[in-house]
Amino acid sequence: MSHAEIKDALRRTRLANERTYLAWLRSALTALAVAIGAGKIVPGVADVESWPFELLGAGFAVLALVFVVGGVRRFLQVESALENNGYAPLTGRDALLVGTIAGVLTLATFALVFVR
């Protein structure tokens, strides 16, 4: 592979890393919007007890924070790996953390929406 091809591949990989970082941030903003909707809007417009929805909203706010922190960490890990001609796989621990929080919030949402 020529130097120009290597440089172009590295440039494309860095751009992909930036797009992935932006996806983490979009996910964070979406989780934050759901947090506001569940925690403030639903109790304000529906005749429901507010604390369960506020708790659900707080959970989605935590998920938003996990997305922001995880996205920054991931971006920096990949950039560091690229600088060292390496690879930075997503750790199982990080994937499990995001998946667990999202799964718990999904079950809590189903419980609040369908079990009343």
C-alpha cells in the first residue's frame, strides 16, 4: 500500500470516528429529551402519580450522561489507537453498562405504560 493510500485510509477512519462520536451525542440528546418527557411532561398532562415518571426521567438522564461520557472516552480511545497504529475495541464492560441501563429503562417504561 502506498503512503498516499495509507494516509487516505487513516483520514477516512478518523472521519468515521467523528461520525460515531456524533452518534453518541445524538443518543445522549435523545435520552435527555425522553427524560424531560417522562419526568416532567407526562406527569404535567396526565392524571398520574408523578414520582414513578420522575424516577423514570432521572434514569433516562443518567443514560444521557453515560452516552456523553462514553462517547468522549470512546472517541479519545480510538484516536489514541490510531496514533499508535493500533485498534481500540469497545470493551465488554462498556457495552454491558449501556445495554443494562437501556434494558432496565425499557422494562420500567413498559411497566409504567402497560401495567396500571
